[in-house]
Amino acid sequence: MSLGALRPSPLVEQAAERLREQIVRGHWPVGTKLPGETTLAKELGVGRSTVREALQALAGAGLVKARQGAGVFVIATRPTEDWPARLRRAAVTDVYEVRMLVEVEAARLAALRRTEEDVAAMREALTGRVAAAEGDDAAFVDADIALHAAIVASARNPVLTDLFGEFAPVLREGLIELLDLLGLRGTDLRHGEDAHADVVRAVEAGDPEEAARLTRQELESTLALLQSTP
């Protein structure tokens, strides 16, 4: 079977995709040794270095594994899904439940660890959220997420900050859809303003239990709305 020559660019991505297709379709079952780099390069119409990089990409996806002195073997026919990809296909309610776990603890830690600079950043983000109330739903959601991000950053835990950053794109999409579907801001442009201000005050005051309680309360109200939508 000929794999077919590739278009000029981008060669590595194309080579990896062509080989991935053959593995997923079962042309090379699990345990099969792939043809050598020279053979694959000839069939794909590319250089051996391109094939080598493509195989490295497949190894990173968990499809193949190189064995010293033996060659490259197929170890799976389905790629390992990375974390961002799993989040993108997850239900927004599932993501939101995990978000609650992250943010409630982040608010607790923020109340214990916040610095003057953190408080200033939270206050600035709170002001930005208020100002965005007059804008469209996307701008409002962006400002809302920026405030939550500032609170999480105040926990001074880079893992929490990175984890929230992974959630943010999925949350943004779900929240914009929610506002549009329910028309919440049609009757209340400043939706959630007091609740968010209370959280910031609790963090600034150094009250971890109150910060956590208020954060849970605010997030639970939004989760209930998400769960009630068809």
C-alpha cells in the first residue's frame, strides 16, 4: 500500500497525520513494527528527518514506541488525549464542579497569603468587572474571569493558577452561552456584583473561612443555573 506523497508544508504535521490515520484504521495493529525511516520517507515523499520528527510526535501521543536496536512499534491505536482536549469536550457543568473545588480552596489560601499587590490587582479586576457591565456578554464574562483569576493568583500557588488557566476557555464559552440563553443581564446588568465584592473584601480582610464560604455560595448559584439549562 502506498501512503501517497505529501504537499510541501507543513511536512512534519502531515507526515504524523498520515501515519496516525494508518494506525487508527488498523493498517498497523498493536505490536506491529513500522517500516523503517527510509521506507516511510520514500512513500511519503519527504526526508528521513521529517519522518523521525513525525514518529516522535506519534510517540508523544502514545501511539508508538521506539525499542533500542529493534525499531518503532505500534503500542496503541487510539491517541492519548491531553488535558486541554479533554476539557474542550467535557460538559461545562462537569468543568464547573471542578472549578468550584479549585476556587474555594484558592480563596481560602488567598485570604492567608495575599499581598498588597494582590489586593490591588483584585480591586482593579473588580472595578473592571463593574465597568464591563455596560458592555456585551463576552466582555462581561472576560472581566468576570479576570477577577476570579486575580483571586486565584493571590493564593500564591502556581499549580492552582495554571489549573484555573486551563479551565478558563471552557468556562468562558459556557458562561457566555448561559447569559445569552437565560438573558440574565437583560434584567440585571450588574449580575453578581455584590457577591464578588464580598469575596474580595473577605480575602483582603484575611478571613479564609468567610472567603471560602462566599466563593462557594457565588459559584453554586451559577452552577445551579448551568444545571437548569436544557
